[in-house]
Amino acid sequence: MTIKIPIWNIADTTYQFSLNGDEFAVGGELSSQNIDNCIRIRDDQGLDTFDFHLLRRGVTIDLGQFGGESFVTNLEGGPHAKIVCESLIENATGGRASDTIYGNDYANVIIGGRGGDDLWGNDGSDTFVYRGIRSSTVLLHDTIEDFVSGEDYIVLRQLDANSTLPGRQHFRWIDDHAFSKHAGELRFHNGHLLGDTNGDGHADFRIDIGGDAEVHRADLIL
């Protein structure tokens, strides 16, 4: 049995993937229903998202270098998804393990989720969004491989930068200065974006920036 190729979807759409044993499903379709074990999605309009946040296994999400013309998501050699030719998916959300996510030449919003994720925005003005301190820790941190200062953005406004106070506090930028044992400080040093959330003078949150790229205050949404 093969999956019906859907008509072109032209609205803003989030495709939420979930696991069903060793296969995954989206929109009520199972990957095993297709002869080559894949789900095909046709979508070239609106702002669309592939959302894998329910998965606890690492995935590779490739939105395609030229606008999603080739997309493959591997689940450790298992099922995968493909976008048919001329489709375009702009945004991607990873799962709860360590993922690899590639953007495309458009302005992508990329959310790695938990785990130590390897993130590539590729061309376009890309936005990397973080929703919790545990999404990139010192021991299991993300790497943004191709960050471009002045073009890309890192969003940290949903994080609680100070664990010593109730509610959600925002980070305070200290450039490349050393931590001063005040909770909520955020610095960039030697290719690392580091945040101290408890005021002990050590980083609790970390994102590595690939290459020789710098991160400045204007690149951050705090």
C-alpha cells in the first residue's frame, strides 16, 4: 500500500511527526504504508514547519540547500521523509535527543530542542531559538556551525536566566568579560556563548559557535 500524494498545501502548516514503534507518522499517515518506507509532503506556500519535538531519538532534518527540493530525515537507518520537488519548508524543530538540522537558502527558524544538536542555517537570515536552559547545557551543548553575525539571530528570551529568583528572568549581556558571580550573566568567549544561571561564576548554559564567527549583543534576542 502506498500513501496518496496529497494536493499542494498552500497554508501555514506545521507537520508534527511522532514515532509508532520503529516508524513515524505525520497527519495520520505511517511511513510503512509507502513502498519505499517514506512519507511525501507537497507544500510550496506559507510558512511551514517540520516538528519532531515528540521524538526521543536523534534525527537528521535537511530542509534542502535550494529551498527543500531534497529532504531526508533518518531515524537511525529507519523511516524517512521526503519533500517532493519544488516544495519548500522554512522551519524545523528537533527532538529530545541530539539532532542534526540543515536549513536552506531562505530565512529559517531552527529549534534544536534538547540534546547536543548540530545546527546549520545555510544561506538566508536564520533564527536559532532556545526554549529552556536544558536545551543546551555545558555537558550536552549545541553547535551553530555557520552563524553569521549581523545576519542571523539567537533567541534566548524564553529562558529563565536566574534560577535564584522566582519567575523568568532575562540574561544580562557582559560581552567577553568574566563572570562576576551574579546570576543571569551572559558572555561570549573563545567561540562559546555562555550563561551563568545560579551565580556561582561558572557556565550552566552553553552554545558553541563554529568557525571564527563572533556573537554580539545585536545578534541576540534576550
